[in-house]
Amino acid sequence: MTDRSSPPRIVTCPTCGGDSVYAPTNPFRPFCSERCKNLDFGAWASESYRVAAPPTSLDAEADERPPEPH
């Protein structure tokens, strides 16, 4: 049996738009580099990315409460 390994799959890096190897050899996949992975993580951590959702009754209650004193 001949081992015919296929060429690595190349995908678009979600952060910079460059080429990224989507294989176990790339520890940052689907990102092309650690920098791009960290930029994406930072955007999530700073809440730059948000998922839209309809307001709930808990949201309305939070808006009506006065802020807690420090």
C-alpha cells in the first residue's frame, strides 16, 4: 500500500485574510500565526464581537435599576 499524503489544505486566515495551513502541523489553525490568533481572541475578550439577540426581561430589569454604590 502506497502512502499518498494529500497536500495540506490552505484556508483563509479569519484575521488577516492571508493563507493559512489547516493541518495539525499549524498549532494556530485556522489562523496563520499566533499574532492573528491573539488579535481574534482580544476582539472577543474586549467584546468587539457580539452576537445579536432580542432583549430579555432581565435586560429591561437591569436598565431600570439604579447603579450600585461603590
